[in-house]
Amino acid sequence: MPSRRSFRLEQLGPEWARPALVAGVDEAGRGPLAGPVVAAAVILDELRPIKGLADSKALSPRRRERLCHEIRAHALCCAVAEASVEEIDRLNILQATLLAMQRAVAALRLAPQRVVVDGNRRPELPMPCAAVVRADARVAAVAAASILAKVHRDGLCVALHARWPQYGFDAHKGYPTPAHLEALRTHGPCVQHRRSFAPVRAARAAGPGASEAAGAAEAAEAAEAADTTAKSDAADASAAR
């Protein structure tokens, strides 16, 4: 279960203290430069508790995979949804994330009576919805949603790597690591890169091969400097004779 700082839903108000189907919602993939943003929604079964639920970022990939299988097997219902790269670029990443959350809740087999979302922004939903900061570490259903969303998106990144191996999506999952930024400079963006994100815009403006061009320019400058130094040394030697 989430940590010692677990959040009690009745803290949100008296109506949250009444028994109800409560869905936890979380996202994965707001920060990466490529790929869709993913959201998951989970309604847990109180009669079938799942041990070890925690914020997905605090879990190893192997443990996330194991818990993902348990969540799908023991939750009352769960759903995963996406907002595409095109939607991210058209709407902005925040609005695309909220859209993915709406889709995840709408895809649940059972309609929740309450929804708890991780963070400080909540999607427009037809039922009461509360945003709770760090809910992925404090509310069991949200922790479960964070795990489903993370595992799903990691799988998408493995598929992206199979299509575009030059970017290393399987390793960095689309985040702006030095290796990813270098690949962007070298190859330019692919169709799964988010054009609205600054590093991708910069790579598009520079064009593919910008890294090699910069390296070639630095090498030419170094060669020119070496040639100048050699000529200067030769002139000094001639003058000395």
C-alpha cells in the first residue's frame, strides 16, 4: 500500500467519506520529447487488496511489470488511454494529458462515482473529481494507475525503438537525456517527436546532421589554427637562420 503518509479520502470533504466506487487516475509521459502521453484509471477491489502499490517511479521495471499483472487481475476494472503526438502539439501537453485522463475514465467498465487524480490539475468529468498532490504515493488506486500508465508507455517506447533505433527510445523513453538530444541533432526529429517542444523545434531548425556539421566546422577551425601555427613556426625558424 502507499506510504505512511497515505491520504484519507474523507479529507476532501464529508461527501467523500460515504462508500462509493472511487477511481484513481494518473499519467505517464508529460516530460518526454516524443511519443503519446498516457493516462490510466483504476477502481480497486477492497476485498482483493494488492500489496506493494507505490508511485511507479519508485519501483523497478521488473516490480512494475509484476504489479501491473496483479492490478489487471484483481482490480474491479481498469483502463489505459492516450493522447497522440498530434494532439499534444495542437492542444499543448497539459490539455492533452487531461484529455487522456478523460478517455481513461470513460473507458472504465464500471462508472466511478468519485475520481482522484494525481497532481494539481483535474480533467472535466461528469462525476466529482479531486486533484491530490503526490496522490501516486498516497492513494492506492492512483498508485495502481501510475503503474499501468508507466508500463504501457514504456512498452510503446520499445516499439518506437524498433521503428527508429537511432534515437534509443528503449533506453531513455523519450526523455531529453544527453544521448537523445545528440541523436536529435544528428538525425533530426522523427514523426513521433513533439514539434511543440523546444529541443525538437531547435533540431528541426538546425536540420539533420547539425551535429556532424558542427563537428566538421570545429575540425576545420582546429586544422586552420594548426596550419597557422606551423607557418608561424616556420617563419620564426627562417628568421633565426
